[in-house]
Amino acid sequence: MRIVHICLCDPYAENWSYHRNILSEQNAKDGHDTYIITTEYAMDINGKHGEKGRQEYTNKYGVHIIRLKYKYWLPKAINGKINTVRGLRKQLFKIRPDIIMVHNQQTFNLNDIGKYKKKNPNIILLADSHASFANSCRTAFSRWIVQGIFFKKVICSNFNYIDGMYYIGEEELKFFRTVYGIREDKNSILPLPARFIERKEKERNILAVRSELNLVEDELLFVHSGKLTIEKKTIDILQCLKEFKNKKFKLLIIGSIPNDREDLKREIESDKRFVYMGWKTSEELMRYVSAADLYIQPGSVSVTMNNSLAVGTPVMVYKHKAYERYFGGWEILVNNKADMIIQFSKIFENSEELKTKVKFAYDTAHKYFDCRIFANEMYDYVRGKKEGGPIISYINGIRYVSQ
């Protein structure tokens, strides 16, 4: 099959663990001719539009990358909101895909995709949405003009062409209903997939990383990562761990520190047990996470939680509603700094308990975050086209794509 992933709302870049990366790689691994059509800019380490990428190439996973220029002669920041490129329909007619997967729909090019589907009704058009009130509609202009008028019109006009619509969580489903007024009787929740590191590789990483860091036998290794904004609660983690002055541990902090976070830089430098590693590729990050005794994420929602479970590492996490479905023994729940201090105290008293959580982490990841589950569902749409698509059951109008 020929499969095209359209990634215009979020600039595509290599070495990340986003849905568009992992799913396209799986499609190529399964032997399908796989393409990503995206904007001319690659994503930088802060998740923003960075430098212009190569226009057309095949990456190391066998995925063909096609970068198209923005349609309008506008500043990059504005084009990054409009998410509209030149030549998309031409590329679709050239590739003649069996499946198109649109990652986020806030682009005027959705009109081109709808027209292509109308002319080629036998293709499968799928879409997923990552938009929520946590990352979109942060200003009145965005909420009521950009999203509430322009993109609402585009999305509503083309929604009936979509064979399968997926939301990465219930908050994203709520956003679609509220902002665009689209309400379906059947809704599919597609958790973000993760990259897996199995036990043998995990054990090798533990030995290599602990040797690299010169850790002694009873010294614990913690990892915290992300775009280290206030929402990540990095300073809270540091201040809580500093309460345990005589305990042996190393906290690796991986990611990018905003320029206005001098307070965070000072806090990191205040204790030699804190090590700032800078930004790492997804592969490098997960090597350290897989070697860690605990991944710490008490702040905002992040796909790194999914990836941590996929490498068998338990997580200290805030009880976000988006996570509740996935709790299964791997989690250490915290609401605030007081909770963190209590939980760290328990860990230092009995660190062996963390090892018992490894199996729970793997079990949860294989159940919910294995992208092969959704990849097979994509193929089922084509296999079952004559029968009206794959057989899917819903409970109260919602179903989760999992085992």
C-alpha cells in the first residue's frame, strides 16, 4: 500500500517520538510505501519552526519526506498558524495513496485533501487530533476568530470525507466538540504510541549508563525531561530532593531551559547531584530513561510518560485525568511538593519497590501504546473497504484503540 502522512500543523523533524514519527516508521517497517508531506521548516528543540529542512529525501527508516513551501508570502510566525502549503494536491495525484493520514486538521489544505477524496472515493482518509485547550485557543482571537470561524469552516466542510477520526484523549475530543461543534455518536480515542526497549536492551543500558555516570551500587538514578517551562514543575522536584541531604542519587535533567528561567539554572547548580544534560535526541533520551530507577513528571501532560512505560521505567506523575485510564501499578502519584517529599522518602527507605513496578510499566505500554495496534487498524480499513471498514465496537459512544 501507499500511505501518506500529512503533517502541516506541526513541523516534522527526525529523532522525535511523536505520533507522526513512530506511526510512519511502523508503516515503512511493515513494507508499505510511506510518505510524509510537511512544511519547509523542521521542528527545533523547543517544538517551534526551526531551520528549513531538505526538500525531499528518504530517512533511515525508509520513509519518504516531502517538504512543501508555504503558500503565502507572510512571516514565518504567521505561516506557522495558517499551516498552508503550495502543491499538496499535485503531490497526492503523483503518489496516488491508498491511505491518507492527516495529523491535525487546522490547515486550509484540508480543502485540497477533501477535494482529492471526493475525486478518489476509494481511498481511505484518516485523521487524528492533538488539539486541546491546553495547547490551543489561548487567546480570544485564536478561540473565536482563527479556530472558531476560519478553521471551524474548513473542518466542518470536509469532515464527512474522513473515514476514521481519532483523538489522542478525551480532552481533545471535548475540544473538537466545543470549538468546531462536531458531535458524533461514535468516537475513537487513540493514545499516542511509544518506542519500545525490551528487557535485554534495558539491562544493557542500565549497566552502560551507570558506568558512564560513575554511580555506586546503591545510588539511585532519576530522570526528568522536557521543555523546562514552569508547567513542568522542575524547580519543585529539585527543592524536594534537596531535602534529602544525605541520600545518594543522581537526577539527570534533559531538555531545553527557556531563556527567562535563570532561577532554574541556579537551582540546578546548587546541588552536585543534579546534572543538566541539555537537549538530547529521542533515542538518546530514552536510553537514559530506560536506565533510570524512576522517571519524574509531576507537571504537564507529556508523551514521555508513554515512552517511559515502553522502556519499563516507573513514573512519578500528577494524576491528570488523561492518565487515569492507564494507571496499573507503575505509577507514583503526587499532587504537590508535600506529596513528592513523602514519596521520595518512601523510595529512599525501600528502593526495591521500584523494581516491582517495571513489569507493570511494560504491561501497560504493550496494552495501550504499541503503534502496531493502530497500524493494523489502518490496514483493516483498506482490507474491509467493501464491507464498510473494520468492525469496531463502542461503549457509551467512545472506544479506545488498544488491545
